[in-house]
Amino acid sequence: MYLTAEEERMLEGEYGPAKAIALRVLVKVGEAVGANRLIAIKHAHVSGASYMTIGEAGRRFLEDLARMGAKVSVPTTVNPVSYDLEDLEAIPFTRIEPKVMKGQAAILRALKSMGVELTLTCTPYYLEEVASRLSTGDHVAWGESSAVAYANSVLGVWTNREGGPIALMAAITGRTYYYGPHDPKWRRPVRAFRVSIAKPLDTAEAGVLGYMVASMHEEERPPLVDAWFGGDGALKEFLAAVGTAGNLAMVYIPGVTPGDPGDEISEVVTIGYEDLRSEMERLAPPTQPEILYVGCPHSSVQELRELAAALKKYGRPKARIVVSLSRGLYLKALREGLLAFLSGYGVEFVRDTCLIVSPFSKFSRGVVVATNSYKAYHYLSRKGVKAGIASITQMVRMSA
């Protein structure tokens, strides 16, 4: 791999041992995938910050880096952690054990000492301080598969699908390897999916469509998906699903994705209403849900407003309603009066975390959860929770 003079000095330790190690990791990963150089980045987003996800090994890794004096070189945000830091009882049916609190606190101290902004959200693109820093065509290094797909597909910000440790290495060096979505040629689709449904897809339908596309798409380069998405919440859920069900880092969506898709499409697959409805029925909640869950990835304002409209129409449901969201969006909902309205219908808010990176599944085997998120369904059902997918309106109506 070609390195600049500055990168050579970094590799030789002139900027400290932490940067040298971080660059060595990036070079090795880059060489393994065939990258011939590194590229400067403007922002990084680190995943794998929950103690429930990375455990003691991850804690030690981060503490070792912090002790070596590691500091991020670009603005860096971070994914959710294991629990709501201000409300240990926010997650239903769940007890936060002392070991988890101790380990999570150590992880946060290490990240903070490195200069990471403790945003604790998987939707960094909703943060004003992030959006204001980035422009179309900027190169970044983001972990969190759903955020990567959103960055490439909606923001037109270019990023590999980085693992959490690699995103942190990129943050420390201000570099990542030039590969995949960083290459304009890679971003041009060669296969298209036409979705022939004459209505906008809601968040649940969009997520199931994402699962279907990811299951059928076998190319390394991104697919083009021509579908009618019902707002940003639906886009978020669609892109979270393609990242969960497959390895896609990008989808070209006409009218949404910045840039020209080119003219290399060689195959078109049509997905009709019956195809989608069949999958929706298969993935529906198995029985009457005990929890209605919104906010995986962290909730959008659109989803909060849709939930408010459903509650106003159908009334307070029998099931508990849980919404996970970032603190930034929580404050925005508070200012808009949405928080007070939703709280009046019994909605419970969980910040800093979500059900899939928290200890929820450990204490909730057999609990029935209805969610509008394919990603939440995917991970919860694999952890022993009886999960099913429905739209926000359907969830409220079925539990009214």
C-alpha cells in the first residue's frame, strides 16, 4: 500500500504508539481487501460501545488504547450503550446488574478520554452537530450498518461498512482505506429492483422490503431500488434492514440518493404487492403483544408523530409502548410537545440504548414484542424474544 510521508511517520510512531497501532491495523485491513492507499476522513462513528456487545475483552481493548494516549483526529460520535444512563429502570422487564454498570462506565470513560462525543445513538445523521459538518461527497468512517447504509444512500456521504474497532482506528488516524463505497465506480449499480406498489411504504413495509432486497441481491456493488417510501422513517427502516439481512453498504434510490447511477444496469427484478404482503403476513406478531416497540434504529420524529396519531385515533393500548431514541431527539420532542402527549398515553422512553444492545432479552425470554423494525425483529427473535413486525398504526390498533 502506498503511504504519504506523513502516514509513514505516523506508522513509525512519531505521533505516538496509539496512532502507529491504529494505522498499522488500517493498512493491514486495506491490503487484505486490495486497497492501494489511504484516504482522509472528515468524521467517524464508532459502533460496539455497549458492554452487552463487547464485554470484558472490548472494555480492556478500549482502556489499553486510552492508557496509550489515543486521541481521535476527527469529530467522532458513538453508538448506543447497554442502558439508559439516567434511568436504570427504563427498559421493561430488565435489571441492570452491577457488573454491566461497572463495565459500561469503564467503556465510557475510555471513549471520553479519547475525545469521542458520547452521543450514544445509532442515528448520528439526525444530530444537527453531525449534519452541519458533512456535505455530499465527504469521506467518513462509520460503524453501525444502518448508519452506513443511510450515509451512502441518503446523505451521499461515502463510507465503508466499518466494524466498530476499525471505525475507531480511522478516528484516531483521520484515515481509512480507499475501497468500496469510497470509489465512484463501485457506487454505480448493476442490478435494479422495481417495486410495483401504488402507495407509499410505511416503516414496517419498508423494513420487510429491505430484507427481501438484501436476500435477493448477490452483487458487491449496490442495487438500485425504485420504490415509494413514505418519509424518512421508512427510509431509515429500509436501510437498517438491508444492512441487517445482508452486507449492503449502500442502495441507490432514485430521487433520494445524490449522484448519477450511471447506465450499467443489466438486470431488473420486479417486486409486487403480493410478494410484500406474503412476507408481512409471515413475519407478523405470533400472538397478542405485550410490548409495542418503536426506535430501532433510534426513532425519527416522523415515527413519533405517527405513533401520536395512532394513539389519538385508537386510544391507549393494553400493551406497554416502548420508544428508544437519542437524547437529542428526546429534547426536540419535548420542545414540540410530543413528549407530553405520548407520555399521556403511557409511552415509555428509553434513551442511550435500545432493546437489542441492552440486557432486555436476558430477562424477557418468551415475551411477545410487536415492532415496526425488521432489525429489531431479526435480533430479538434470535435472542429468544417472540417478536413480530407490524406498522405503528397496526400495533396500536391490534392492542387497543
